[in-house]
Amino acid sequence: MMKYKSLGNTGLYVSELTLGTMTFDKEGGSYSGMIGATGQELATKMVSLALDAGINIFDTANVYSSGESEIMLGKALGDKRKDVLIATKVYSTMTTGPNDLGTSRLAIMREVEASLKRLGTDYIDLYQVHSFDATTPLEETLKALDDLVHQGKVRYIGLSNFSAWQIAKADGLAKLLGTEKFCSVQAYYSLVGRELEREIIPASMDLGLGTLIYSPLAGGFLSGKYTRDGEASGRRANFEFPPVEKEQGFDVVDKLKEIAESKNASVAQISLAWLLHKQGVTSVIVGARKEEQLIDNLGATDIALSDEEINQLDEVSALQPEYPQYFPPQNRGESLFSRFQND
């Protein structure tokens, strides 16, 4: 059964699964050879399946399929648009002019109008900065986004692919300027990609930001199709992203298969269920190229993992400690290095 969580420190509630629409593209479109293309008929069917399952948030971006993803999502939602939340993004563009890329005021104002037109709506529920723009002052970006909120074209703002210090800086600047604050972080997280546990998740939780998790199956690596004996054809054959340390990754897949078999579930479902059990996760973005893939992913909400099973998956996928995390917690009066000394 679908659960709903508040998105950070807002009154907005989102389903624990989000439908990602990166695969929404016409046949022969810009993404069809790399990621796959659903076509409009299948895209509409997937949106209907998601709605029936209780999903209330749909994620896209201005550049997905060169804009086709937004167009197809808008058509698929139709008169259901008022009942759901649309999240899209701004940063990249399909053109190469000197002022096209990034999150300047000029770019944001241009791109929001284009996204609204493609989506067939007059407002965007969650407008996300797709990447940190090192060439534009954050003050300019925040003030432009704040204007969009006051104009009613955007309801909430989020960010994606920011490092922890960038997230903290953006939050602090918004408070200082009195502008709209980012309420969410969209970031990569999976059993073979746990780096955001180092700083991004702690920063998000400390600042009260929600999290939308993308590539939870690591581009299909955690679907069960990829083994030491050989890799099945699929998205990773053409687009090996996110990167995976395969030796540890195959150990993770072995453990997933063991748990999946004990629960009569798929490897993908266990991978998603692990994320749904993790602290700091608000919603997990699932996407698919085929109807049966989406149906399988939706079943993850019914999977309950025991503490022992979660611990087993945590252990096999554990990160190597990095500075300064490898220093153990100290008690008052205790030497910083005392716990590393031999008895």
C-alpha cells in the first residue's frame, strides 16, 4: 500500500514512489537509442498504472528527450493534472547559445515558460535546479525562483546534484535574503551507490529538506539481469550510468537474490524496498521502458524487510570510511587518537 510523506518542512505530501519519465520519448527520438523510448501510448498507460497505485508525483526535466518527456507527460495526465504534482528541472538546454545553459535569471525565466507550454499547464509544483551553476551567483538564482513563486508559476523549489556544502550555502543564503527556500534534494542513491550517506543525507535531514532518490536500481544493475556470468542487454549496454564498482556490486546482487527468493519477490523489488526503509528518504523515483517493469517496481511498496535483512544488505554494500568519518565519536576529555591506540 502506498504511503505518503511530507516533502521536507512543507505541508506538501508526496507518495513514497515517484514516477520518473526519462524514458518518455517518441520512437526514434533523442533518447530512444540510449535509454529507450516508450511512445505516447505506453507513456499514458504507465501514468495510469502509477495513478492507480497511488503515486501522486511525476518527475521530468526540460531536457529529457529534448523536451518530449514534458510534452508526453502533459498529454498522459490530461484532466488528471489537477490531482497530481509535477516536478521538472532547469539548468541544461537543447541549444548552445552563450546564455542558454545554467540558472541565470534570463535562463530560468525563459525555460520555465517553455516547460509550462510543453507540459500544458499554468504552474509547476516543484521546480528543481538540475545542477549547481558555478558561473551564476546563487543570489541571482534564488531571487529569480522566488519571483516565480510569487507569480504563481511555481509552487515549491528544489535542487539536484548539489554537494552538501552547496546545499547548506543555498539554504543559508535563502534565509539571509528572505527568499523562497529549497525544500527538496534530488540525488542518486542505491545499494551500489551509497555516497550521499556521507554528507548529503545528513545535511538534508539537518536542514529539513526532503529527498527524491533517482536511479535506485543503478541504471538496471540492481534489476537482477546483471551477474558475474554476463550482463544482459539493456540500458547499461548503451549508457553505463551510474558507475558501479562491479566486484562489490555482484556481491550485493547475490545477497539481493537470496532475500528475494525467500520472499517470492524480484531483485528489483528488494533493492527498492531497502531504500524505502532508509532514514532520510522521502520518495524513490522509479522509471521503466516496459509496462511489466513498472508493475514490478510498484510492488516494492508491499515488501517488508526485517532488521536482519536490512543489516545484511547494509553490510555487503558498505562504504569504505573516508576522512573525517573514520574518526570514532569522542567522549569529553578523551584524546582524539586514543581509540586508535593499541592496549
